Amino acid sequence: MKSEIISVCGNTKYHCIRLHRGEDLLKSIQNLCVDKNIGAGFISSGVGCISKGKIRDASGVTIREINEDCEIVSLNGTVSNKRCHIHIALSKEDMSTIGGHLCEGCTVNTTCELIIAEIPEVSIDVEDDPETGYDELIFKK
């Protein structure tokens, strides 16, 4: 991550970042949230391409590897310095689309342009939810 612009509109702060070839998409977003101490935010925009990817399907167990160049056609989720929950949709070379939960190992090909909105006066924490069996995000004011 070489370039960053921070813009403020009202009370919302926007982090505008460009990731470069070889960077891990998820790790880069997590590192930004920790470095900037983002208590709660969301991905406003994310476009670019990857050279390989790893995404988890809806079972919550199976991680699938994509070993071809793909365009990022959608990137969205909640982010914080404690945890990020991000989904991605990728367009493959044959124009088919695959998507799921973003995992480490999704490598930027040429570029990824991100805009992350930081939500003021809100923080995200993690709490065990016995109903789902997962550590789920909770929002605090």
C-alpha cells in the first residue's frame, strides 16, 4: 500500500488506498484498520484484479482456491481494528462469476483501489453467539 488519501465528509472519514501487485487483499485491509485504529467501518468501494484467490463458501468450512486472473466485481463488508468480515465476487476469464467470504491468500494482480469509510462514534467487537456457533460482530456506540 503506497498511496493513501484521507477525506472527511460530515463526520465520516474516508480512507482512499491503492494496493499493488503481490499484496494480500485481506491482510492489507486488516493492517490498515489496525494502523489507523478504525473502530468501525465499511468498504465503500473496491475494484481491481487478483492473480489468485481464496474464498470460503456458505458452508463456513470449504475454502476454494482460484488460480487465474480475475476482476473484482464486488467487494463489501464491515471492517475494524478487531475484525473484518468481507465478501468478494470475482469475474473469471470466461466471464463466469464466483463469490464468497474473503480469505487470506487473495493476491492483488495489478491494482486494487479501495475506499473504506470510517464510522464515527461506533466500534465493532466480537461476541460468541450460541445460536450460530460463531464469534459474531456486535456494534457499540
